[in-house]
Amino acid sequence: MISSVQFHYKSCPTRLFSLRVIPLTAPQFNGGSTPATVLVQSPNCPLPEYPRLIPNYALRSLISSFTIPKSQPDPDPYWNPNLSKKYQTQFLISALVSPSSNLESSLHSLSQLTRLTKLDPGIRRQITESGAVSAVLDYVDSTESEIQEKALALLLNLSLDDDNKVGLVAEGVIGRVIKVIRAGTPSSRAIGCTMLTSLAVVEVNKATIGAYPNAVKTLILVLYNGKGREVREAATALYAICSFVDNRKRAVECGAVPILMRIGGMGLERAVEVLSLLVKCKEGREEMRKVNGCLEVFVKVIRNGSERGVQCALLTLNCLCCFAEEMCVEAKKDGVLEICVGFLDDENERVRRNAATLVQTLSCRG
């Protein structure tokens, strides 16, 4: 029986060559010795004390001295962390779209993909190009609230890219998000409202969302019935949508003004920001004048609000006073003119400008 011991050339710094020898420690079944091919050192070997005929135990010792321990693997020069992340993402996508995935597996995939897509546009692009968006949209319709919430969070991350904002709308995301906002959990409703805000960054989507049946009305219902974060996110979404002119009248017709006045008076300045858009249309101004305590809400914000709130309240009051002389009279009685004069030296340029405009309006009318 002839055996052969192979040795990888790159693993050893010494050039070796083959020689047929009789191993000294290899007992044979027939009592004799069997020739074997082993590797022996060249005359240039840095270990000159080893003889040319190496016994088995010495050969094993020599081989082991040039074998890299398992605890220290040979570094792979072709290993790429980004490539590894790509394969990891593909594995998660496959698990997500697989019909055989159970609830736990789907939830894990959604959670991990949400984490990966938060700051990595490459991963977001990989998901959209894989065609997995339709599967994520199906999860939005899930009756499991946790699955639904994670799916919405993933879609929100995907919508960070402008190209995806348009693509998601084309995939039918608006209808599914509106459905969640109407009937989902408070957390899902808040994410859904944030999703609409993100989509509305693109101008064409503002028109699409506004024209979608019950989209604006659904946001206003959240303002009436919601609490905390969902109300803030609904107001933010309404502000984004109403920056498109045609949507302002829709919001007024759906009853936005009374609830915005109410929550604005309770301290939610985002509501005042929405009112500063609605006041630019005739219908909005008419509805505001019908609300009892309208002037008091804006005066309160001017006195105690943030720079942004003061800016919007001044703008809204100026529009109202320009089209209603009785509003000018009331504003003067409430000391609005004196407050505005105090803002003429404000550090914020927009506050100064809006205050100066309102001073001029109040001085010329009433």
C-alpha cells in the first residue's frame, strides 16, 4: 500500500521535495515495510539538524509547526464587509417574501431590515430593486399590530429617498396607510401620519394625497380623536399636504379649522402653522372668523410661543385683519399693536418682517 502526505507549498517557507523512504515507525500488516512518499527538506532548509529521512513523528511535528491554528483563521483578502451586509440583507428579504415564513420569522426580518435601512441608502435601494415592497405592503394589512407597525416603519425608511416616494405611491401605499390611520393602534397611526409627511415632500405627491378619497378627512379625524404623538404627526402631515394650494380648501371643507383652533389654543403650535396656510384661502379666513375666541388663540401664541409659532401667528393675524376691519379693532383692543412694536427689534428676520407688516395693517385700518 502506497500512501502520500501532501503539503501546501504556500503554507511553508521552506522549499520541500519528494523522496521515497521507509518510515521508521510505521508497522505493516504483513510484518514488512511499505514504501511511502514523504516530503523532506532541501539542503537549504533552515532546520539543518533534521536528517533527510524523517520519521513519521518528526514529520507530523514539522507539519503541525506550519499549520495555522483554527483559533487564528487565515485572513481572506477578498472578504468585504459591505458584501457581507448585502448577502445578509438578501437573506432577510428572502425570508420576508417567502410564503412559508411564520410570524416570528417575518417579524424578525422586518425588524432587522428596518434597522439596516435607517441610515443606509444602499440597503434601501437593494430592497426596492428586489421587488420586496409589495410584500411589505401586504404586511401593512396584517391583523397583527406588531407586524403592521414594523412594516410601516420599514416603508417610512424606504420613503427617505425621493425616487422611492414616487414609487411607493405608484405601488398603492396611500390607501393602505390611510386605512391604518383610520383603524390602527395609536403607534401605527402616528407612523402612518409620518409616512404621509415623508411622501408629501415631493410636490406631485401632495396633490395625489390630497385628492385621495378621505385622506385629508382621516387626518382631521385623528386631530379630533387622537392623543399625544398621533395628533402631532397628523397636524404635521396636514401642514405638508396643505402647502399645496388646492388642498387648503379641501381641509377647510373637511372641518379642519375649528379643531385646529382648539388644539392651537391648547398649546400645539403645529396647529397654528397649519392655520397660517389655511388663512391664505378665502374659505379658511371665513371659517376662522366664525370661531369664538379666534383672536385670543393667536394673541396667546404671540405672547408666549416659540419663534416659529410667533411668526405663524403674526402672519395669520395679518391676513385676517387685511380682510376684516372688525378684526383690526379687536386686535388693537387686545394690545396686539404694542406687542408687534416690541418685535421690530427681534433677532429673527421673519418675526421682524411679519410684525412690521401687521403694524402697518393695524395702523392703516381700524
